[in-house]
Amino acid sequence: MRSQRTFSPEFKRQVVEELLSGVSTVAQLSRRYHLSSSLLYHWKRQYAKGTYDNEPTQEAALEERVRQLEQMLGKVILENEFLKKAVKKRLLEAEQNGRLSRKTGLLFPPSKGGAN
């Protein structure tokens, strides 16, 4: 079994900058350095984030912010759906137990029995 190769940040930056400059294509770099194209695209994404001692691009910063906002939105949607189901279930239970007024839709506290 072949051991895993490791590459320095300088080498990665050099390869990605060559790719971004248009001097070489992904296929050419893959053949020259015996790298997979997916690895080159991975390095390109990392380069955009500033991983290789370079300035992150504004595009990468905006993409990261969009990713964070989409993640937050997903959580809010899940919470909203959960709460809707909980309220619906609670109202159904209350209606079945006779504690919900069908006219007004208001919940009545459970009766303790006896006269008021």
C-alpha cells in the first residue's frame, strides 16, 4: 500500500496560482504532478478562503457568509415546523378533552369539579 503524500502550503499555493492564472488547466496540472482533479478543486476552494498564507478573496468571504446564513435559516425552519406541530397537537388534545371552546378557539383550564 502506498503511503499518503503530504504537500506544503507553498506548493499548494503555487499550483493553485498557476491554475488561476490560466497558464495550465486542471488536466495539465493533474498529469504533471500526479494529482487528482478533485484535490486541485479542493485546494482552489481553500486558497479562496486564504488557507495558504494568502489573502482570502471577497467572493469566498461572501460564500462563507451565505453558507452560515443558509444554515441558520434551516435551523429556524426546523424549529418553526416543530412548534407548529406542537401547537396543532396541543389544540387537538384540548379539543378531544373538552377544554377547547369550538366557538372561540380558547383553552379552558381543567375543571376541579364542584360549584364555583
